[in-house]
Amino acid sequence: MIEPRAALIYTPLPDAETARAIAGTLLDEKLIACANILGPIESVFVWEGRTQSAEEVAVLFKTTSERHDLAMSRLGTLHPYETPAIVGTVCDIAHPDTLGWLVQQTSAPDETGAV
């Protein structure tokens, strides 16, 4: 069995209310252990051939390598944007206590041995 590693997923969202709702769903589904809602941020981008800007909030979701792909996929279905910017990475290094907490928070009871 491959040892789990910490993983991070980043996405901008239109507002903190949307970010909290999506974070709550991902937490309830045990796909993430935590969401850091940052903001506001200003995003500058090209959309439909025009340079635009928008105020958004950034969200950094913390999960494990085991849940990373599922969390990204689910985030894609929950995200309100037509073409959301969702990027993720599996971390090479994490503090052992952090990794243990991530695994505990994203594991079903039968996966951790808990009753």
C-alpha cells in the first residue's frame, strides 16, 4: 500500500458564501479536511477574447493524495463557473502531525480502524 501524502487544491470562487457552502459539502463528504478561504483577491484574466478583472475569494483545500482526485472532480461539479480554474498538487513534504490529521479527517471510520 502506498503511504498517503498531503495534497492541496486551489480555486477562486465568486464570494465567501459560495466558498463556505462548497467547503461544507466537501467536508461532509470527507473529501477534504479543511478549507482556507482567502480574500478578497482580484483576478485578471482573458475571457471570450477580452481582458477582464473580477473580485473573488481564493480557497485552498487541504486533503490527502488518496482523496485528491475525488475532491477535484467533486469541486468541478460544485463550482459555479462555466470553466473553473481548479488546480491541485500532491505535497512532497508535510509535518507528520498534519498528515495524520488529514488522513484522520478524510477517512471513513472503517478505513482508520475506528468503531
